[in-house]
Amino acid sequence: MKRPTMKRAVWLLAATLVAGMASQVAPAAAQDGKWRMAKPMLAPQGEVVSVAIGKKWYVFGGYDGANVQARGIVNVYDAASDTWTEKKNMQIPAHHASAVELNGKIYVFGGFVGRPGTKVWQPISSAMMYDPEADSWKELAPMPTPRGSAQAVVVGGKIYVIGGAHANIPGKPMTEPLWAGVPQIVVGTVEEYDPATNTWRARAPMPTGRNHFYAGVVDGKIYAVNGRLGAPFVTMSDVTDLVEEYDPATDIWIFKGRSPTRRGDVAGAVYNGKLYVTGGEYEEPRGKVTFWAFEAYDPKTNSWQVLPHMQIARHGFVAGFIDNEFHVAGGSFQSDGMPGIFSQMATHEVFPVGK
């Protein structure tokens, strides 16, 4: 067999590299038409939480990173009219709160607040109920454990507030503010709220204490996915890919597996028996990373599906389903902490999921 000349060998190598690059780029190009940009939020917002009810999507919270204060906004997106509307602010403004819907009402728990003249995150124990029809707030019995960056879900008419972070100072209340140099702890705490009696009780803690994670419910069981470990601050923490399952009926947690992407500060929602998770954030000495990966978990088969990624990588954002469309909005396009850079966005993207 005749050996190729040097010139031909170089040409073959170049052609091979070009073909390889084309094969890598083609899938990404094919994904471009699947996500679409939608009506942006009224203003850039970060560290928000959300709840979808029918055609409406309610967004709460917000964080002024420059002054380290909670904004406490309440905005609603109406998919029927493709409009955003400003509502009455949170009665207790907080960022990194948790929220969930039950019987047409929205329950908002905990989070962090600022202290005037200081740059700290103060964990709070507040429990509030928002009535979308009346645009009004009602204060409920506070959580036993003040914390922020937790998750709230509903099973069987009860609300479960899971995980989060607070201060870890012996002999001091857990309401001590968090900042660099303050001992802090990420917890697996699970507290169950009964709206019928306005009371709380402790349940079995999550095996892997985490914050900035996603929790969703399928067939009466709760799934905790991804999350931040060690501290609520990205510069002082690590992230996980662990998936754990909780059965409220037996009060038992079990290990289920690992997600495809190890990350924290994700957002997600449940649709048709699957958990959809996207976005996130991670920092290490080599760089600051914001994710756009979009993945779906099927608890029935304990398997993952990798879907077309978002158009804009983000963290500190909200996600929710309106019908079969997965909406994401707000957040920051880069990991926090670069001087002079305001990275919060008002952008809003939508991905249709097959029924």
C-alpha cells in the first residue's frame, strides 16, 4: 500500500479535525430551535423562588448583591396574556427562601435577610401564606429551625421544609448572621408543617445535609437532587451529584444514585412523573462556573435523560412548568463575586416538553 505524502497526510489530518469539530458542533446547533426566549421579567432579579398555579407563575424574593439586602419582590407571569405584573411585596422580605403551593395558596418559608449597615445573611424562621387572589399575606407559626436555601414540597396535604443552612456557634442561637469568618453549618433538617393545625413536627433528617439544591415529589416520595455542601456561600463550599429519596409514610431516607452533573444552586420542576433540573453554580481555584445543562430524572426507572441545554447559563434563578412548557427566568449569568460586574438578568426562556 502506497504511503501518503507529507502534504497529503497534513491534508487528511486537517480534514479529520474539521469533520470531528463538525460532529461536535452539529448537535448544539440542532438544539438552538428548541429553547425560545420569552417575555422578560420586569427587572433583573436573582436569588428568587417561584410557584406555578395554572397559567400563572409567581416569583418571590430577590437579592441586592451590592448592598446584601433582600428585595422581597412579588411578580407574576400570566402565560395567557404573556405579561408580567408587580404584586404586593413580601411581608417579610427575604432572599434564598423556599416556596410551595397547596390548595391555591402559596407558602413561603425562611430565607436570609440583611441587617442595616452590615453585609450579612441573617437566617430567619418565618412562615408566611400568600393568597394570590387577594394579593395578601398571612403570618403562620414559625419554623422550629431558622434557615435559608432550603426546599419546600407538599405530600398528602403536609408541607416538608428540607435542608438549608444556618450559623453553627455553640451556645448561641441559630439566628446568628452568616458571613465570612462566622461558623456555619449545612443541615439535613426536615420539618413538617400541617396547615390544618398550624403546627410543626420534626422528621428524619436528610442523610446528606445540603442547601441550594432541588427537591421534587413523584408518587408521594420526595427526591433531593444536587446541592451545595459545607456552607451557603459558593466561595466556601463544595457541590454534590447525590440523589436521595424520602418516604414520608415511613419517615425513611434512602440513597438513589447520582445525577449526570455535579453542581449546586440548581432549579427545577416536576412534570408527568419526572424531575427536570437545570442551571447551577460552582467555584474552585481554577475558575468560576455557571451551568446550563438540562436533565430529567425518572424515579420509576431511576434513570436520567440529558436534554438540550438552556441558551443562557444561570444560577439563582427560578424554574416552573406551565402546562407542558418548562420556564426559567432571572438569575445571574456568571458565578458571583467579580468586582464591578452586575450579572443578574431579566431573561426568560421556555422549553416545550413532549407529553
